[in-house]
Amino acid sequence: MQGLTPALRRIAICLQYDGSAFHGWQRQTSLASVQETLEGAIESLDPHRPVRAVAAGRTDTGVHAAGQVVHFDTAGPIPPDRWARALNGRLPTCVRVRAASEVPSDWHACFSATYRRYRYTIYNARTPNLFLAPWCWHRYQLQLAEGLMEDVLADLVGEHDFSAFQRAGSRRSHARTTIQAVEIRREGDLVVTELQASGFLYGMVRLLMGQLVAVGEGRLDPDAFRERWRRRQRHAVKEAAPPHGLCLLRVGYPHNPFLQPAWYDGQPQFRLGFSDPPPTWHPLSTELGFQG
């Protein structure tokens, strides 16, 4: 029957991207964004209507994603399981769709999520490594004391006000969120941190990692770290970790729309021994000392 509007279906996709090619997820004026790039590819396949792609989290400029989740509505004839292949044929190679699935019309990539998990990777050796540079923060000055970093990080688990780790420009009405799980592990020259929360504040992970590294290098006393976030001393949190070490690892839902191989742990991890470790420090060192 002529004149009828095609019925809309909601499609969820699991998305990977190299953040170094983009000025973040969100559409920008005259700057390349993941959202604009993806929406352009979708519109080339479904010309019936303007497309709005909604993500589970708005990653910043230079931040990577291994398991970003996005939904969009479509009236086109492409079957849900064909969307991944169709989009990958139109996206640049720095963006890949891992899986696609049809979801209910009230399912929402952001609001239906129960957690987001980020991974931050630090390369802690003196010698540069070309293959690690795009994905890790190279800290070569001192060997990080990951045990101290783990101790102070454990205190953050639970619901708290994390105003100290929120960049200016946030549109949130409050700074409370719930950190569900934390993990720090050393694998030779690599120090890997994973943080899982119901949601993250604007710039939160990078500001937090900057403070953790200061603790691990002996530049910040653990008690001063605790004081800063508990008393919401945003003015004292000045160092943010660079974006390229950060990756949105995955997003969780009560009933995940994708098979586990597509979404669970899509960022490969390097395996290194101790190649050229930096000098160590001691908490009682008078040469380095702690700074509050």
C-alpha cells in the first residue's frame, strides 16, 4: 500500500575504534567524531530517515573502544545479522562493528546498561617501544609501586561523590557514581588497571589515573590521595593521564544482546617480561619524598 511509512526497528551494535583518529565519540563541529562517521555509514544503507546513533558512553578525544555499544533505529530492509558486515564495508578501517542484533524498541544503549568497564595500560620501562606507543602511557622515570596503587584504589569501591575527578564542562547534576570493581596487575613492564562502574564522570578515569601514578611513583602520599577525593579537592587534582592509554573495554546489560566473543574482552593485551625496568624508589626515600 503506497504512502505507508516503513516500520522502525532498533538495532544494537558492538563497536570498536581507534580513538587516535577522532575527536571523541560525540559529533563535533568541523572535527572528526566516531558518531558522525558511524551515522554517515548507516544513512548510506538506510536513506529513509535521518539517523541518530546513541552510545553507551561518550569517550573523549584519543580514547579507544574495544566494546562500545550503540543503538539506532532503522526502516531499511537489511536483516539485523547483516548490519555488521554491511557497515564494515562503508566504515574506515579504524572503526569496526563486531556484532549487530535487533533489540526491543525501549532498549537503550546508555540507560539500559548496568556497568561500563575501562582498562588503562601503562608501559613502565626505560626503553621506548614503537608497538606499544599508540595504546599505552609510557612512564619510564621510576618503577611504579603497583601495590600502593592497588591499596588506595580499593577505597574507591562503592557509591561516592567523585567531584575531585570530574573535568569542567560536565552536564551532570551531581558527581555521585558507584564503582563496582577495581583491579591493578603488573605483567612484566606493563601495569594494567581496570575500573568498572555504573557510570563515569567526564574525564574521571584519566584524572584518577594521573593521581594513581603519582602515588605509584612516590610523588603523592596515599593519605593525601584519599584526602583529595574524599574532601572533593578538585583544585588539587591537576594531572590527567593521556588519552591513548585508555580503552572502553565493555558495557554490561541484564541481558546482553551479543554473543560473548564479540563484546566481552576485545582489546588484545601485550605480554612482556622485564626488559629494562626503571630505578625503584622507597617510600622513606628523602631524595624523592612524598608531596601532599
